[in-house]
Amino acid sequence: MKEMATVRKGSGTAVRRRRKKQLVGTKHETNGTAVYNGAAGAESNIETIRLRAYELFLTRGATHGDDLADWFNAEREFRVARTS
């Protein structure tokens, strides 16, 4: 929701402008996307997936080129582990 602020122009006329409401909490950025409030759990999940993807990379002999496949496999394993 946006709040309204009254601002005076140089000519003395009042103008109402919208301004963004300050979000309470810490701002975190992951993958270029801003995340607010409650981001600690999401960041923890991403870190877990990132580490597992790296383990899969090392298991494959640290050969480059399949990083996306490693990430998707790590995400799949993470989802299965959470639902079990």
C-alpha cells in the first residue's frame, strides 16, 4: 500500500505524491531479487541447494557444463526430503 505525501511546488501550490511505504525488516537480495521479511528461511533453503549442487558437481569429477542440471537435481532432492 502506498502513502500520500504533500509536497509544495516552487509556485506555492501543494501537490500530493505517492510514496512507497517503508517495509519493516531486513532487505536481502538473492539471485537479483529483493526479498523482505521472513527471508531467512528462503536463504537457508537456497544455501542448502547451492551446497548440494556443488557436491553433485564434485561427484561428477568437477567437469563444467552441467551446472544447471546439478542445480535442478539438488532442488529436486531438497523438495523430496522436505515432503518425506
